[in-house]
Amino acid sequence: MIAALVTSCASTTSVPNDFQFDAHSAQALIVGSITYESAIGRHGVEATARDGGPGFAAGVGYGAWPPLGPQFDEELRKKGGTFAVAVRPGQYTLQRWVVQSGQRTRAPAQPLLIPFNAVAGRMTYLGNFDFDADGNVTLADRAERDLPILRKRTPALGTAPPAVAIRSGARIDNLGKDDAPRVDPTLYVAGAGDHAQTQPATTAFDSATMASVQDTASQQDSVPRGTRFFVIAEIDGKPVDRDAATASVSASRGMGPNMRVVEVERPVPAGKVRLKLRASIGHAAPIQAIFAAITSDGPREAVGVVDVALQPDGRYRVNGVIDELRTEVWLEDARSQQVVPGSRIAGALPPEGVKAAAAPLRFTCCNLHYDPERWISNANWIERPFLPAGTPIRVYEFRKDRAKAVIDGKVAWLGLDYGDKHQTVDQFVSKVAVKDDPSETIKTYPADVQAAIRAGKVMPGMSKEQAIVALGYPRVDLTPSLDAPSWSYMSESDEKFALSWNAEGRLVAVEASPELRALVLMAP
């Protein structure tokens, strides 16, 4: 909870002139200056305590005309004043600046979220907050000017050791503006000593006590339609003021169906922390949300609380997936992209996901090539990337010329594009989705054969079984029987290549153009 804004004019202070620190003081002082150029307005800054205790606010100027006292500060040589606020020692977060002019209040579009420490028995200098005539706010180090003025106006400060919270020479322009969505905060506690000798901060915030977590969003045309948002909803039981979902919807008002995605990144205390994560779908226009509610297969949201341990100076992001099969959200390390243990939350399965989960678990018999739409043709085109043999697969819907499957958490189609007079979809699927995982058998092959299979290629001396694992089955309309001495395959560009076998069923030759040979045959 933020304390009431201090209301004196040129010099803002909540401490009496005879205020003194002692060795056992349970107080700290936050000091700084606020300057402005506007003709009228109450200009202030607000901070919250990270432990949930009372925050503080400080401000100068007047929100009504005519001003009730002088606005120009002779020593600062600008309109404004200094402030000195007594607070409990601890960790704080600078939340926002605010300008009150009559009935109008201005504040940044998103929280500043700049952390700093208030040290017991010391004064922590935040810097100078300068509001220009165009509405821009700058936070800068003006300690050489401000600290002598502060000590002169509040004699008690003369006995308080300094703890500088803004690095020497630092300057942040357009503080909290939409055109600067990622502010590079430079606040940190330098401890007692001469301000000029402080060391530059090496991270965006106090790396010894904080980590950063970024919300993520993705705009997709896939089912279900809408922008996917993966965000932090609460930190240690306290709702966040703003996340990527609320910020994006707010920024998209008046833009019709076009969603303007706003990135949100916030500092979070390092160490053990309880986070509420949420996955949801957002829409720019209300009519889109209404239509989605009518046509969708039910609410698409995953939300839950996780207990995690964040590393100091760690960078994390909330990520997830919302598709026709599942809704999930998790926290991952932004650098390694590894999911933080215990952070994965799954929402209720949609009908499609229920069907897929009920299908029996099988494994791909061989390397199965697929196109960008994850169509796996029975031609198994060699030019395309492939899913390795042994990949788990669940086939849950059959049609005349194709079958729908989930592979590696994504929908794929097994297509009977050729030879429908020689086999049915069921027969094709039974060949490529097998009960026993071929990975165990592959481990028994010679090392060079295993390497060829991993590359999706064949090599002389391979058995027919090994060649099928590497290239898949030949086209059934071109090679009706696997007992034939030659197997025929076709490339995606309708170029034919063939494998020739000896009487013992070992590969002896590959007949193909030089280009296809390079794709099919493992180099010696």
C-alpha cells in the first residue's frame, strides 16, 4: 500500500529537522529531486515494498491554478523541489511517476518496475526525476547538485551515511513510455561511501536479489484462433498490476481486429517464489471474442500456482501452447530454454485432445518425412525433414485417404497419396505406426548403420529391414512386393530412384541421379 503523497512545495520532506539516525535505527531515508517545466501540475513518484508492507510517494508542485506557493527552486534552477522520506529498511520497487493537473491524472502506460534497496540508518539517493514540457520523464544522476541541497535543507541528513541507488552518470529517457517498453533500469545500492566511486550496475536491476520474468504472446491463425498469451498473474499471492494480455488488449482498442502485442517483463525476487501462471487466448475486438466463444470447443485456459526457485540475475519467460490438442503453460529459462522443474500446468483437454489421449500409443516404424503442414505422404519424399524412427505416435481418426495422428504433441496427417488400390489406409497406418519401439532394435545395429539411419540414408550392405528404417517403405504402387530385387521410390519432384538387392537381401546399389544419390546414399 502506497503512503499518501507528501504535499509540501519546493522541499518535500516527511522527516523533522531534528530527525537523527542511531545504530539501532529501524528507519531509512529515501531522497531525491523532482523538476518540471509545465505551468501547473503535481509531479510525483510512487514506490511499493516488495514484502507487501507500506510503500511511499513523494511529489512537488500544485495540481490547481493559481499555485498556492512558489514553484521555481532557486537552488535547483528549475521548477520543482527535493524530497526526503523516512521508510522501513528493505527492498522496494519504483512503480510509476504521476502528474495531477486538476481533474486529469497522467501516469506511464506500464509499471516502471525498477527495484532498489533502502538501507537502515542511511539515506538512499534515487536521482532526479525531470518532467519536460512534452510529457517525457527522465531519471538521471544529479547527486553532485542534489545531495548538498538536501543536506542543507534537512540537517539530519548530514549525519546519515549515503547509499547511492543510481549509478554515476546514469540517465534513463522516456521513462515508462510505450515507445520504450523495456526500460534499462540502473538503480542499485552502492553502500556507504563516496558517490563518485560507485561501480556501474552490470544488469538491468539489482542482480543479487532479483531475477526477470517475461510474459510471451504469439499471434496464430491455427485452431483455435486468437492471440495466445502466457503470463504471470500473481507473485507470492499478489496480483500483478499489468501483464502482456491486459496491456495488449488495452493497446489494441480502436484498431479493429488487429491485435497490438505489448511485451511485458518484470523483476521478480530471486530465490523461492510462488507464481500464478496463466495461458489464455485474447482478441483485439469484442466481436471476435463473442464469435470465438460461440464457435470454439470450450474455454481455453490453463491457470495454476507453482513454487519455483529463481536464480539471482536469472532471466526467465512464461511460455506454453494452446492448440486443438492441449492448453499448457510453464516457466522456462530464457537462456537455455529449459522448463523450470515443477512449473508446467495443463488445462482441461479439449475434445480433440481427449480423443488423441485415448488412442493407443505406437511408434514410428522408420524415418517419416513431412511437409510444412505436417503431412506425411506414403511416398515419404526424401527432400523433406523427417521424424526419426521410434517417435511416439497416436493415431485417432481415420478417413478414406488419410489418418489423423498426434506426434510429438502436434497434429499430423498420414496420407495415402499413392497405391490406394494396393492397400487401405488402415494397412498403411499399421505399417508405419507399430506397437514395438524400433529404437531398441536400432541400438543392436553396427555403429555405421546407426549413423546412416540417423542421417536418413542407406549404405551398401544394409538389410531390407535397416533400409526401411532409414528411408521408409517403397511406394506400394511401384513395388507391390518387398521380395522384389529392386525397390522403387519417387522424389517430390517425381524423379525416380531405386534400391537393388542381392539374393541375401543386402543392398548392393542405389540407382539415382547424382543429386538424389547425395540425399539417399551415405558417403563412405
